[in-house]
Amino acid sequence: MSQLREYADEAAQPSERPAGRRLTIGWQHAGRPASLHEHHQRYGPLPGSGRRGRGGLVDAVAAAGLTGRGGAGFPTGTKMAAVASRRGPAVVVANGMESEPASEKDQALLARAPHLVLDGAAAAAQAVGADTVHVCLDRSRTWQVDEVLRAVEERQQARLDPVRLLVHELPRHYVASEETALVRWLNGGEAKPMTTPPRPFERGVQRRPTLIDNVETLAHVALIARFGPDWFRTAGRPGSPGTMLVTMTGAVRDPGVYEIEAGSRIGDVLALSGADQSGSVLIGGYFGTWHAMADIAQLPMTPAGLRPAGAAPGAGVLFALPPASCGITAAARILDYLARQGAQQCGPCMFGLPAIADDFAQLAAGQPKGRPLQRLSRRFGVIAGRGACRHPDGAVQMAASALTAFAADARAHAAGRPCLGAHSRRPDSAQPPIPRPWAEEEWR
């Protein structure tokens, strides 16, 4: 897919450009990662610790109101303060795994502005008292690993960073990007989620206080370090300031990664990509929720704004499903994938998700055994909240929303009337993307 969508005004400095033009500066014109020299031309050098050092940057990020851009949406300043308050040297982890198949924003960011991410990681490390930054990447994306390593080498040659930057290649699994899975892998274990407490900020990598942030979040930290919290708040809404990267795909004219102001209306965001707004949309990724576009078009793309609809921005994914497509079939594809992606550490992953995926497959094919809708209702209640991690909960949320959004299709399939798309073997660009199989037994 992914074209990179940018709002460009190359003559102005970042602090002078329109509020929505920040992370994507120069992406389309370069068509490659910015060198360190090009990066400094665009943004200027990162201020030293004398301007926004330990404590100063933590306060600035908190004042900016930056929230995590990886899916959870937790206040970044609060996370930084929690790590900075602990005793002993800390660790920073830059999460670039992006295991969400419908998302490409982090890949796009690292492919065009790796130094902005590394600036944010190094600045955050100094602010919380860390001496090491671990950059975690998907080992199947060899091009990405090579580009980030080149960027790190540039910085080392320039003697730019007072902290160590270490790049790691982790196995590709949906749950491998979960923060406790990163800690477990960096400590020599498998890339599988762990139970909490302790939380990583309490005891994480090498039993040290650990700050884990998504790479887009860290890129915003780098901008706040340069231009301050007041500038950051000139974009977005008071309760959701700044900009965010959104991946738009499916039934859209121009799929790609877009930078939008936080709080933009869903309908306006979809219009940027030329989406058919008479269909349905999956908001937030494969742990997200399905909705008729008409029902949510006027809602702002913020956690508070989407909460009345039972939705959340998640990892900034909008997957548009055209009116002629079957949502039950689309949900069945996702559930089949998620059932195979669990860590197999608890009953809900080992037995519950495969059972739900099988029920949806029966519905999609119009070949139900017994009463699948009633079975699914019972299974949702048994599985939700009982997994060793959030994987079962996310899958159940998406599945339940599909039965609500596509209730008429679900009833028709349960009565033995499948749609034409259920038996099609042809690839369909308007179907949710499913990654090619990875070595499922490889967790280390």
C-alpha cells in the first residue's frame, strides 16, 4: 500500500508552518530517510540538557498534553514522571514493532524521519535518567532495520548522543509489540506478554525502571523539546492536542499514511483519502470496532469523542469497507488471524479464540452448526477479562462490534444464506490485510 501523504511547505521552519504540518515535513520530496544533515536543516539541532534537561522535558511533555500514539493513549508525561521518580538508572525502549497489520504509520515514520524518533528517544532518556535506549523492530522488515542502523551509525560518528542507542530485531507476532513482551525479550526470554505487576516503569529491562513509548510518540517528544508545549497545543483540541499519524486503507481512493490534527472529525479524515462514506469502517485496528460511517462521521477522532460510540482511535487505523462487502466475512478473516497469533499462555488464547474464529467462519460461509450467534454471546462473556494479556479482550471487542454493526448479515448467515464474497478466493484490496505466515514457533 502505502503512499505517504504530506502537507508540505518547505520554505518555512517547523514552528512557523500551519498547525497540522509537523512529522511529515519533506517525506514525499525525499522519498528516502533524511540524513542527519537534512534532519537538522528541517528541524534544527535538538536542544541540549541546559534548556530542557531532566525534569524540564518531563514537565514540558506533561504540559503539552501528549498521549501515547501506539494505541493505549496514556499521558506520556505521566509515564515519564513515573520512571524519573524511581531509584537507580532507567532504560528507554522505543517500540517500532508495529504488529498491527492495518497500520503503516510507524514504518512510514522510520522510513522518512528516523532521526526524529532517535532524537525523542535520546531526549527522553536524559529526562528520566536513562543511559540506554533499546530500539525494537520487526526482524522481518530487514529494510527498516538497515535504515535505522544507518541512522544510529550517523549519530555515533557525529558523537551526538550521550546515551547508548541499541537496535534489536524481534520476531514478528501480533502480541510481540506489547510492552511486557518487549521487556521479556530484552531480558533474554520469549517475545510473549507477562503478567503484571510489576509494571515496566517499576521493574523492567534488567530490573530497572523502564520507559516504553511508541516511535511516533517519541518523535512528538523531539518536537516538544525543540518548540515547547505551547507550540504543540496550537494543533488539535484542548483535550487532545497535537497531530497524529493515521493509516487509511481498504475502500479508499488514495490509501496511505496521513498526518491530521488530533480531534479531526472521522468523516473529514476519511474524505482526505477519498473513502466511500456510505459503507462501514473499522476504527483502531484489529482490536478496534466496526461502525457504519454515517453513525460516526461527525465524531472527533479522540478517545473522549469516540467513547459514546464504544470506539477509540487505537493505533490510528481507519479501514474502510465498501457497501457491497460483507462485514462478517471481513471480521472472520481478522479473527482467523488473531486466533493464530496468541501466545498460547492461557485458556482464552488456546481454546477461546479458535472457537470464536470457527463460529465466525461458519457464519461467513453460511454453513452454521447449531446456533452460532448464541454460542458467540456465551463465549464473549466467558473469555473477556480472563486472558493472561489483552489479546483475547481485543479480539472479543472486535468480534462483538462486528455482530452489532453487521447484525442483518449475521442473522442471514446464521440462517444459511452466505454472501458471494464468502466463497471468493480472489485477493480483494477492500478486505483487511493479513500478513504472510511467519515462523509461528519462533518467539526468540
